[in-house]
Amino acid sequence: MTRRTPKPASLSVLVIDENSIRASIIEVGLREAGYDNVTIIDDMNGLARRIMEINPDVIVIDIENPNRDMLESIFQISRAVKRPIAMFVDKSDEDSIVAAVDAGVSAYVVDGLKKERVKPILEMAVSRFNAFSRLQRELAEARSALEERKIIDRAKGILMKMRGLSEEEAFALLRQTAMNEKKKIAEIAQSVVTAAGLLM
């Protein structure tokens, strides 16, 4: 199922910029692009708490000349809030770009804050964030499925040894028990493995 990108008007956007003139450029660009729900923060103190209170859908950060401490603070926030983040900076270096990507910043734009660029960059940030989130979810599901498979295999091995069953019979017993108890096969398998561990 593909997720449609929400309409701009339905998204709440938080703009973080200590420079009020630059913040107003971003705000105008956002409003012209149809983003009506825009909040501006111009004070970096207590930023994480403010972001949690506002709970925006998307975050736009604009920093003229970021220093290491400021970038690290923003990257920590990025890891914590799990929201699409578009970041505009005037100057940057390769290390900062790599750190931004590692921290989950969805769009990192160096040199060039123009209001007409805000909308496509924001859309790209949301799209990238959704794609990355989907990949993380799929990876977590794959890992979970692999863990379940291992547990089921261990449970089958235990049943084969203790009851003298074939692999097919052991799996059929697990499946039948899961159906009877209205549980997942992996849950029944975990119970078998746990019980066997207690008996050994």
C-alpha cells in the first residue's frame, strides 16, 4: 500500500532560525506553497522541549554558520524526534554532511536559501523520510521473521528429540497447538523452548 503525500495545508511545519529575516523568507515560501500551519522558533535554548510541545509534522532548520556544538545538538534532536528534517546551511564541510545523514536529516542544503526552493526541498525531505522509515520498518519485520524462524526451528528440534517426531510432524504439532490456543506458531514455539530450558 503506497502512502500518499499529505497536502501541504494538512502538515504542520516548524521553522527553527535565529535570524528573523531568514525565517520570514522561509515562512513566506512555505505559505506561498500552501503550508498554512507554520510555527517559527528563533531561540535555540530548550529546543528539544519546544519541539516536543509543538509536535510538528516537518522541521525546517536554517543556520547561517553552524558550529560543531550546534550541529551535534540538532543531530541529537533529529535522532530523538523521528520527523522529516530539512536543513539549510550557508557553509558546510564533508564531515558535517555525513553526520547530518547519519543523524537522519532528510535534506541537507548548502548555500542557497531561496523561498521558491523551500517547497520542493520540503517535499523531498518528507518523501525521503517516509522511504527511510519504510525501509527501517521492513528491516525490523525481516529481523523479527528471522528470529521467529529460529525459535520455530529450535522448538521443532526439541519436539523431534523428545517425542521421536519427524520434522513435518513436529511442525504440524506446533501449528495445531497454535490454532487450538489461537496464538502464533512462534509464541507456541517460544513456550516449547522455554519449557525445555527449564527441564534441562
